[in-house]
Amino acid sequence: MNAISPAPAERLVRVPLGERAYDILIGPGLIARAGREIAARLKGRKAAVITDENVAPRYLDALVASLEAAGIQASSLILPAGEKTKSFEHLMTVCDAVLTARVERNDAVIALGGGVIGDLAGFAAGIVRRGVRFVQVPTSLLSQVDSSVGGKTGINTHHGKNLVGVFHQPDLVLADTDVLNTLSEREFRAGYAEVAKYGLIDKPDFFAWLEANWRQVFAGGAARIEAIAASCQAKSDVVVADERENGPRALLNLGHTFGHALEAATAYDSRRLVHGEGVAIGMVLAHEFSARLNLASPDDVKRVEAHLKAVGLPTRMGDIPGELPPAEALMDAIAQDKKVKSGKLTFILTRGIGQSFVADDVPSSEVLNFLKEKHP
Amino acid sequence: MNAISPAPAERLVRVPLGERAYDILIGPGLIARAGREIAARLKGRKAAVITDENVAPRYLDALVASLEAAGIQASSLILPAGEKTKSFEHLMTVCDAVLTARVERNDAVIALGGGVIGDLAGFAAGIVRRGVRFVQVPTSLLSQVDSSVGGKTGINTHHGKNLVGVFHQPDLVLADTDVLNTLSEREFRAGYAEVAKYGLIDKPDFFAWLEANWRQVFAGGAARIEAIAASCQAKSDVVVADERENGPRALLNLGHTFGHALEAATAYDSRRLVHGEGVAIGMVLAHEFSARLNLASPDDVKRVEAHLKAVGLPTRMGDIPGELPPAEALMDAIAQDKKVKSGKLTFILTRGIGQSFVADDVPSSEVLNFLKEKHP
């Protein structure tokens, strides 16, 4: 085959999942090369590109041209941007578009966009014909370092976020770092929360490196590619250890139980809170809650908060503009979240920087009291 | 655990799929015992029962009582009966009901009904929280011998049948043979087409046994249980060899490519044609087409048709009441069916009774000519 060898600035992370193994390519210019990279790896010669109104004007033509040049017949579907697109209605629309394009099992659905498009298109790829091939072309930092890797797909319902979906691994992830230059500062920061998360889970050296080098990561270039590759590698390690989240994969939810509750409490209104901001506040809360349980030291809490604040992320519930519902309502959102087993709450707690662990017996009364205390 | 040992008349077929292995129990009185059998195998103590308007009045109360007696908290959802229920809209309704019941990963969705309810509820079980436990309580012969075993789930779209779904194995199948006594003759015969199919695929002795014993199978009792158990065992063997239909599992589609096209051509109108009847006609067509390609002998065609006719099944397109669309339209339905790879048609052909094989290079022109010739 004619797989292209990485250019000097490029990084390749292999996710070794047996017959579901795949490559993540990280570097500049990957959208222009997408057709060749996909043709070298997939048997099919049809693709349905799923994207949104924000991303399409910038990158859709370039991606389709690259596919066609490589002999891949491409159709495209442009959806509204935003979290509300992760709905049953849009899932139907995507499935219909994929079937209309006569995409068969060896052909591909390609997600061109952020986490919303990736989660939705990946879900459709997992259920059309009970599974067709899937390529992620993530266009946000958040999706490059998190949602495009690991095979979790899904949509939201009025019961909560990501409560309906499948595990469906991509066959290839193309993280084109050029696209990050057009992100707003706020979007980039939101993605950075997930980068910092990998350090906080189990890589204290990486967290220290970020404390020292975050300005270069924000500026772009080699440090940024390094940070993205390290994040993808960290995510890959966790996914390989526990593909279907029966145990350690839950570590990736550090900060997410509180974060999801805050997203639900702000009705997924991105003017008030985006996912990464919820995770940033959630990670500080998780460290504080751990300190309250005498697991982590108050100094670690301070260090986490100081770093996230330095890069410009919100760290307190009070940083969210507008009123929040009472602590009881936040608790209710947590209880309906999927990290619940037979009534007991599963939480990611920590013994310090890079020492997170899964606790599956946290009493909800403790969490509620803590939320009341921290409520602005 | 307190798993119940089978009563004398009962049969147990184990589907050995590693960590997804499960039991199929076949015999009388299983609905009344469902709660105990489920409680002995599943950790969760919540269940959402999905059923339809025809089945609910007969068996829902008994099933719910059995669950509650075993300490399983049961909710239920009653859907309209019929193929049209396998839709995105009803999938949403089922997912919502399962989430409202707060069914978690170790809890169960229970399908109480025929293939439509099993396929729909199984799909919901496969996607709510990215997979919860699933129990099949099939109430038609068709679902007891075919759709309840093997993990294929799905819905129909305007593009065709079962084009959206997942592989999600059940954790237990309870085939209560008492319920078959209330089926109409027509329904029972339709299910019998799939029983005969297992003989035609690769069990010539079973087909000969059916030729000799079909009256006893229709009459009920030990021969019926034996035929169902043999069918479940045959299906299990194929599924274990190829869980996700990359190869030999396609053999189960013997008669189904033609059958599905006829179902589509009659707009899934059960007054004209039900699935098993389409399969019966499709199996005769598959044998005739194989004879036309000089693979099978005309005597085998006659033998297959004679047996299906003897039990009262339709065997010719002309047996379907009303007008059929032209052969070209049937061909179009076949081409959109999922057994298509890069434009080539995959067909199940046969060299004789019990000698089926997967052919993946059948030219569509041959099929079209054959359909024109056989068109009434």
C-alpha cells in the first residue's frame, strides 16, 4: 500500500486494539492529504462527509477535493453547529444521508468537525448496516485530544448527555493542527482543559511540563503538536486497557461528573458554558472534594486551580454567567448521569496531581453537602 | 446462584460466545418462571418490558408478576403491533421508556413479542447507555427459532429493511412453547419456513426429519420442542462461527434476498405477505436460480417446493395476492439490500438439499433475467 510516511513535524499514535487498531496522525496539512491517507487504509471507495455550518465553509471543499483526487466518491451533509445537533432527529438525518450515498460496510462515514459532529457521525457509522467504516477529522482541540479517539459515540436526550450511543472505533483519525489556528481563544482553552486532564489523571510529569510550557502550546508549533500527541497517547493507553468502560476507562471522566451536571444546569448553552469549561470547573471540584475527604492535599487543589486559571479557564461555579439551579437539582443531574451502578455513585477522586482513581461507593449525601457548600 | 434445572420436557441450548455467552431455554411454562431465571443470571434488579398490543393482553401481566416475585422492579411499554413499529420514531419511544425506568448497565430490557419487538427492543438495549442487558421472550415461532438468537437488532428505513441497527447479544432467551398454541396457522407456518431453512442450509438429515415429522411439529408436544431446539442449535453454530457476519453467517440469509425484495415490493403489508412467507418463496427461488446455474438439480427444487407447499406455505411469486411491481423494481430492492459489496451481489446459492454456500460474485443481470422469467 502507499501509506505516506510522516513529515518531520508530524506525529503518529497507534491505538493497538487488535482487529480494531487504528492510527492517529497529528500535524499540519492533513486535510489536504486526507484522501490519500484514507485510500491507503480503507477498501471502499465511497464516503459520506458529515460536517456543520461553521466548519463547512472553511474545510469541506478541501476535504472533498482531496477525497475525489484519491478516487473516493464523496457526498456531504452540513448540519447546524452546536450541542443541540446531538439529537435523535439529526441522527435520523445522518443515517438517511449515509444510506442515500449508498455507503456500504467497507466505505466510510467521515466526521469533519468538533466533538458534536464526531459523536453524531460516529453513532450513525456504528448503526448504519450495523457498522460501516469511520474516519475522524477533528477540527477543535477538544475533539483532537479527546472525543475523536476511543470509539465512544452518542447523542443527548432530555434525560441527559450521551445517554444513547454505541462503542464504534474509528479506522483513522486525522488531526490537522493547521485548523487550530482559526479557533477562538475560548475554544482553544476549552480543549486545553482535556489536555491538562491527562496530566491530572496519572501523568504528573506531563502536568508539570504543561505548567512550564502552556504558553508555547497556546502559541502553536512543535509544543502544541507534542501536547496533542501526548494527550492522544494517554487516551489510547486508557482505552486499550478498558475499551468498553468496565473499569479504569472511567478515569477519563475526571471532572466530568460535576462538569456534565453543570452543562445540564446551563441547558448546554454555549454562551454560558462549553464542555471544556465545565470539565475545568469539574476538575477543581473533584480535587476539592478529594481534599474534603482527606485524600488530596489543599496544596494540590491550589496548584490545579492556579494552572487552569493561568490559561484563562473558569475554575468555580461562580465563574459561570447567570443563575445556577440549586444544589439539589445539580445532584439530580449527577444521579441520572451514566456513571451510576445500582444507586451508588461512581466518582473519579484523586490522591494528588496525577493520582486519580475510580471510587464506586461515594455516598450521594456527601456530594450533595459539598455542592451546597460550593454553590455560589 | 439458584439457576433452575430444566424440567424433563425442556431443552437448553448454550450459545458459547465467550464473555457474551448465553442460554436459550425452550419449553412450556417459561413466562411464569422468567423472573427466577433472569434473577439467577443478571446482577441488576430493574427491567423495562417492551411488548405490543397483541401480546400484552395475553402475557404481560404474567411476566411482570413473575419479575416482581423475583424482586425485579418492572416497567412496561406497549407498542402497536406490526412491522411498521420497527421505525426510528418507535426506537426513540423505547429508549425514552428505558431511560425513564432508570435502567442501568446491569439491568435489563426485556422483549416480550415477536421479531419486530425483539429487533426494536434489542436495538434500544444496545444503544441506551451504550448497552444494557437484554432478555428475549419470543412469542412467535419465527422469533423463537430465528430472530431472538444471534444478536442482530435493527429497524427499517425507507431505504429498506434492517438497514440501521447493532449487534447486541441477548443475555438470555426464554422460548415458552405454550405461547405457540395461540398462534394462527398462518403465523406458525411462517415461522416454520425458518425451521426448514436450517435443514436446507447444511442439515439434510434435519430436512428429511421435517419431511417425515412436520405434522407432529405442527401438532405441538415433544416434536415441536425438538424442532425448535434443533433450529436454535443450528443458528447458534452459525453465529458462533461468525458473530458479526463477515462470512459464513450470511448463509442464514438463504431465501432472504429474494424474500426481502418481495416484502419491500408488498410494502410490508402483512395481509399480503409476512416475512416467513417471503422466505419460503425466496428459498424456492434460490433453489431454482441455483438449478438454472447448473448448481442444484431440478429434483431438489421440486423436493423443497413440495415440502413447503405440503405445510401450506406459498412457494411462487404468483401466490402473493395482488399485483407485484416489475422485475426491475424487485432488482432495485435487492441492490439496496445490505448483502452488496462494492456493487457485486452476494447471494446464498446451493448445490442441493443442505448444501448452501455464499456466492459473492453473482452478476445482477443474471438475477434480473431470472426474476423476469419467474415474474407472474
